Amino acid sequence: MASTAQLLALLTELGGVVRAVVVAERGISRWVLDDAVARGQVIRPRRGWIALPTAERTLVAAARFGVVLTCRTQASLLGLWVHHHGGPPHFAVPHNAKRKLAVEAKLHWGAPLVPRDPGALVDPIENVLANIAECEPFEQALATWESALNKSLVTLDTLRGYSWKPAARRVLEQAMPFADAGLETYLRTRLRWLRVPILTQIWIAGHRVDTLIGDRLIVQIDGAHHVGAQRSEDIRHDAELRLMGYTVIRVSYTQIMFEWPMVQDLIMRAVAQGLHLAV
């Protein structure tokens, strides 16, 4: 007979929140389950569902209210770039669901692009991206889409096979799989009007550079926690790039996010001086 330890291990393996029928099918008896609940080792978010007390709170909420995690909430759980991690969770709800939940949340109505399994707590990635495109500003939505492409959760070829709404079609037209972080997407999108070639995440002198503008102008972006050995290595690489004839502009996360006019001015002046061109 399966033990409480096996039940807890199974719940951990399955993500912390599952239908009770799933553990029953794996040989967990009703007695073991009830005993674990009585001891506080397992909780019941809703009839037919069980969860670990330490399970992701948004998953527990999804089970409790009969909804599905989607949009930037699920994107964040997938490790994708999202502009803002705070705020209420985003849930996809069936058309016959209550108009209000007993929790603050952003609700996404309407038929999904990809049908949802009745027992699912999280949306398929295509539905997540569809909702992101409708919910977030274009630049932020594009950054999340490119993050999904970069992590190989989707491909451009498969995305082109779906019938998207206008907002998502616009994002898809601009999406590329090369951006390693949303800041690179922001940079490329904001500088498109320059009408010069802009490449992201390419190899020069044995290392990736964040953005190459034209032939010789490199823009490197330091992340929010860019310190220590990585910082020292980047300084060395910048020096090597300069010796090879490149102009390097290094900016920070804060400057891209909150001081963009200054960053744009630096790049515009560099382009005006022809520093992006090979001599």
C-alpha cells in the first residue's frame, strides 16, 4: 500500500497541485489521502483537487476557482521575460464562469486559440502568447514572445500556422528568436526608425554581443544584477572590441527602462558620426 511519503513525493513530481483522481490512479488510497489532509500535509483547494501547502499559490488559486493561469502570470512561471512581475494574477475563465471571483485577478474571457484540457491549471503557450498580445503594450508583448522563441518553447514556423487576432499578428510580424532578454527587444524595437541593420546576440571576438548596429557600433546592456566576475570579463571584452575597431556603448538596465531618451541620444550621435560604419 502506498504511504504518505509516496503521496507527497507524487504531488511534488506533478507540480504540487493535482486532481484527486490522479493520485488515486497511482495507487494512493483514500485513507492515506485523508490522513495527510488531517495532518496538514496536504490541502484541498476545492472538491476533487489536492495540493501541497507549499505549492505555487497561483496554481492553488486556479484549482480553487476553476480557472487557468495565463498571460503574464503563466509567462512568468515559465521563466519568460515579462515587463512587470507584480499585480494580480491573470486567469483564463470559461464562458460560463462567474463574472467575479473571490480574489483580485485579471480575467481573460473568450474561446482559446488552442483547446484546453478540462483538468489543466495552466494555459498552453500559444494561448499565453495570444493573451499577452491582447493585454500588454506592443513592446512588452513582443519581448515576451521573443523570450518564448529564444527558449524554444515555440517556433516562428509553428506560430505562423495559427489564426491570430490583429494584435497578435502584429507581434508575430516583428518577432525574432535571437533576443536573450527583453531589453534587447526594447532596444531593437525603439531604434527601428533609424533604418540601419540591427542584429542581436551575435558572436564577436569569442563572446556574444547584445546588439550590433550597422557594421561597427555595439550596444551592450548590463542586467539588473551585473556585478563581480561577469562585470570584469565584460570590461575586458569591451577593450578587445575597441582594439578591433568597434565602438562600444554600454548601458544599464535602469537606463534602458527609465532613461531611454539619454540612451537614444547617445546612439543617435554615434550613428550621426558614422561610428556604425566600417571604414
